[in-house]
Amino acid sequence: MPVIEYKCPNCGSGMVFDSTTGMLSCPSCGRKDNIDQIPDPLKKQVFTDGEVKEYHCTSCGAVIVTEPETSATTCSFCGSAVVLSDRLSGDLAPVQVIPFAISKEEAMKAFKKWCGKGLLTPSGFMKADRVKDITGMYVPFWLYHLHNRIEVQGHATKVRIYTQGDYQYTETQHFEIYRRIHLDYVRLPVDASAKMNDQLMDRLEPFPYNQLKEFKTPYLAGYIAEKYNYTDEELLPRAEDKTRPFIDAYIASTVSGYNSVSYTNKHIDTSVKQSDYVLLPVWMVYYDFNQSEYTFAMNGQTGKVVGRPPISKGKVAAWFTGVSAISFLSLKLLAWMMGGGFL
């Protein structure tokens, strides 16, 4: 099967994508090529469904063994960056990609800095010296453009309390409410990889979509890339679920000024105006601590780190004790100021 590897025209070494310059770079001689000027080999290749898929490294000839979802990797024998072109063609061809803007060294430095900010994490973890692996991965996402037609009916009240003479009156006005709303959500991301933790990927948002580029294979050189496991139709229910809190908040903003609002009918009809298959940059960090492995993810463009670090029971106890002591002294001071004195 076809394997794409970018050889340096100067020295013959394998070239990789350089996140600092945004160009294809040779680590041996330093040559850099503009990706926009490199012909896309995928446009020249035709693949047949059902053909035997065996990949060979063009540098050393070794058989490349990967998981079925992998579309870019490195040769385990010689370390050359390779792209498995048949897994990026036809329906599997991404429309766009956001390239990495943070190098592996920068990612490691940022992760260590993030670990040091953990107020309740163990001191040993905060040193960030047990990183097992850090991998740059292009994760498959669907970007949805959703159109929502919303119809809401309900009941609202306004309450006014006033005094006349010796009497206090409560006046309650009742209103029937009706709202008809059209809402569009553009570039709503949903990760399409079965192996990625959905909550972890959601927390990496937002990605800078102004950095989206037309997909070209050189962006993948030197990184791992995955192809999608789920189609846009299969992930549509999850995309709809992601928009629900924002829709509810918008509906609430249109019925402000009432003391109470209750809905008798809320109908939301969602249609897909567009869905694009894109690859987004993620650094996956695997950390060993106290014989347990922790997984963290970093946005490959913004440097945002997400994940759940271990918690130090000792620090939690000390924090609770400190808060309790401050609360106790505050109550004593308040009692003294009110004339109660100290006990």
C-alpha cells in the first residue's frame, strides 16, 4: 500500500512538520519548504476498496504495523515519519486541519508549569518528573453548522408587594408567553475518535478556528494522526446535546423580567447545514505517579492543559483545618463586635 514520506531534496533525510515556522523541515540539514507549494500526492492516487493493506517504510523497507484508525505515524525501526495515504482519501479525507503551534519541548515545559500550580496535588506530582510519554496527535473532529428552530410556550408571573395604610398587599400578574426563535451554531466541534475521552476533548475547547488550513499531508509528518470512527450522522445526537445548555440560556434571556417562568411546551428542531471532517492538534501526556498512570491532554495551539491530577489527602486536611480555624475566629470576632465577648 502507498506510504507517503517526505525526503529532503538536499540530504535525503525524512522531513517533518515544524510547529514553530509552519513549514516542512529537515532536522538534519535545516532545509525548510513551504507546505502551500508542495503538491498534494493524495490527489494523484486512486485506491481500491477491499485491497490488501500492508504498509512498508520507504526508508528501511520494514513492515509498518498500526492500529486500523491510524493514518500517520513513525516507523518503529528507523523512526521515519510516514503518512498512510489510503486512510486519508475518499470519505476519509479531512477537509481542513489546524496545525500544531506548540513544539514537543514547549509542550513539556508548559505541562511542568501546569503541574506546579496544583494547590492540592502531592508535592512529588508537582515536580512533573515522571512523564512516561508525550505524543503529538491529530485527533479527528466533526465541525457542525447547526440550525435550530425553536418554539416555546409557557406561563410567567410578575409579583408586586406594596403597603396601603395598615395593610400589605401582594399583587400577582399572570402572563402566557410564546417565543419563536431561530438559532445557528457554527463550528461546533465533536471528537470522532473512539479511543479519545469525550469529556477530556470537550474541555480542550476552544480551538482557534481562524487557524484552520486546507488539509495537506505534510502537516502530519512527524505526528500521529487518527481517522474518524464515527460519522457525522452518528455523532449528531451528541452535537445536539452540546447545544442544549446554550439554547436554554438563550430562551431564558428572552423571558427576563418575570418573577417566575414555567414552560408548558418546548420544541427544538435541529437540522445540519454543514458538517466538516477536520483534524485538530492535541498533545497527549501520560504520567506515572505512585504506580498509577494519569492521562492529560494539551491543546496543540493554545497550550491549555486538561486532566484530573491526584489529590493529596494531607493537603486537603490541612486546607480544611485552615478554613475551619479562620471561620471560627471570624465568628468569634463577629460575636465580640456585637457585644458577646470571647468565650
